[in-house]
Amino acid sequence: MSKKDLRRSPLHEFHQEQGARFVPFAGWEMPVQYSSILEEHRKTRESAGLFDVSHMGEIEVTGTEAEAFLNHIITNDLTQIADGQALYSPACYEDGGVVDDLILYRIAKDNFLICCNASNSEKVYNWLVTHCSNFSCAVRDASENYAQLALQGPNAVKILESIIPDCGSNIKRFHFLQCDILGHPCLLSRTGYTGEDGFEIYLPPAASPGLAREILERGYEEGVRPIGLGARDSLRLEAGLPLYGHEISRSISPIEGGIGWTVKLSKEDNFIGKKALESVKNESSPKRLIHFKCEGKRIARQGCLILADGQKAGEVLSGTFSPMTECAIGSALVELEKVKDANLAADIRGKSIPITRTKPPLHKRI
């Protein structure tokens, strides 16, 4: 795709003002960084970061059987949340591979907003349309109606409360409010993708530059800065959060990819992929996700082999440098029996680099 064919966020001019460096991402021209990725990563962990995630897709599902339909599509149990709550869940194919991982917002039992990954938005929309014919509901791609900002970090609540008083006490984790912000209708959600406290804000595209500038102005003394996609990726890996195409994918199920807690095999609905996921859970020689730290700063990137006592035992899914632990970190899909009690290493360009298994969030274990 040529640069002229890339879509631009409604915040593109804002990013230019902030000195962003742009890269192509999922068909969009998006800011990868403004200063340095390491500096932006630390800023989010230590104070606050403002992210433009307007490239994400939004889909509305409405109708009397909207809840029943979506519960058939996803692996988690949508009946366990109430109006004003959000739910994280994969949607799977019949063989257990992942279509995408989603956040579903329950506005009412007959009204849901779904957020999906930018690279999968068309696929998710088509998947929903294909499977909704037996349910009394309608599926609509609403992506053009939304921009999305994420304010994340230990100072996020204080900063946003300067604009929306008491939002920190009024919105619990994975809950949301529909409210006006600076005169514009918004959905304000206590969610995020960094491992920090914070909010994601869905709002009209034309209103997003004004709100972004207001957040930076009011929160500047509290340390908020614009953050690009580079730090977003390193933050999520430190926190142990999956990225589609890495920890979960068409060929890696949610159980293998470390989010088996989202697969509710006991729920009444016979959801798509249930039979296959039951088989994955009961495998005698399972492959599962592990997280690790490397000795030194050499990064084991996606595709590097994982060695157990010198023998191939798996493959790296994600790798980066962690500013908070000051070492390279990563995730890998491995054969559990092979790595049990073994000395582990990553093969980085033919050199065996020792690694140590660890449990996320990695930045909490410094």
C-alpha cells in the first residue's frame, strides 16, 4: 500500500504539531513515536501517556437477540455483565483459532458496541454479518463515527478529573459512562492496553483534536505526554497483554495464547469453537504461552527458536526491550513437557542466549 492510500486519523494534524514520526500500520499512517520509545514508555509508567487509537474498529450490534447472538460468537460469557460494563473476549473459528480479541460494551441488553483491532475490523464485521442471520439483531460498522483516545498511567485519573469531576470514583475497572465531554457525546471507559490505570474515550472524530489538546494542556504539569505505537507495544508486552498475530492468531487459540480465562466452556451457549477448545484444554502434550526475560539486552524477536537443554521446544511470539526492568523480555509458545525443569535459551542469530521464565506483569517484578 502506497503512502497516499493510507488512512489518516482525525488527530493527524495534532500529531504533526507534537513532532510525531509516522509509520504505516494496518492501513493507517500512525505516529510510532514523538521523542523516543523508551522515554515515552517510562513516561506512561511514571506519570501519564495520551494515545491515539482511532484506527481501532467499532461495530454496533442491536436488536432483541443481540446478547444471545454475541454470546454465541465469543468465548467469554456476556450474560455475566450488566448495562454499563465491558467484557474482554476472543471470537473464535470452529477449529479454535482466533478471529480477533474484542472489547464488548453493554449499553443495554439489546445494544452493544464492539471494539476490534484495526487490522481485523473488516474481517470481524464480515464474520458477525455471516453468523447473525438466525438471530433477531442488526450489525453495523460504525468505525467512521468514532475517534478514540486512551489516557493511561498513575496520573490519568487526576488529569481527567480536571475535565470530568469524580470520573475516577464513578467509573470502576471495566465499566463505562456515556457522558458529555467539552460539549461532545462520549463513551468513557475505565479500560486500557498498558497495564496501568486509565481510560479509553470514544468520541466524534471532529471533537478528538480539541480534547487531545485540552488533556495535554491540563495535564502537562502532571507529566502527560503524547505516546506513539512503539511504546504502546512495549507497554503491553511488559504487562503480559496479548497482541493479535503474536500471542493469539488464526493458528494460536486463546487457551494456548495465555488467555484461557476468557474461555467459558461451562456457559450454556454452544459458542463457535467450543468443541475444539475443549480438545485444546485436554491435550496430553500441550503447547502454551510463557513469558521470559533474557540475560543482557539482546532481543529475541518473533520467530526465534526457544531451546530446552539445547533442543527445540518452541518459538518466540513477541520480543522487546523493557525500560522498567532494563532487560530484554518476550513471550513464546512452547511444549510444556519439554521446558519443565529445563535450562532455557533463545536462539538469536545462531547464538544461544539464556532466558528465565517469569510471570507478567513483568514491570512489577523489578
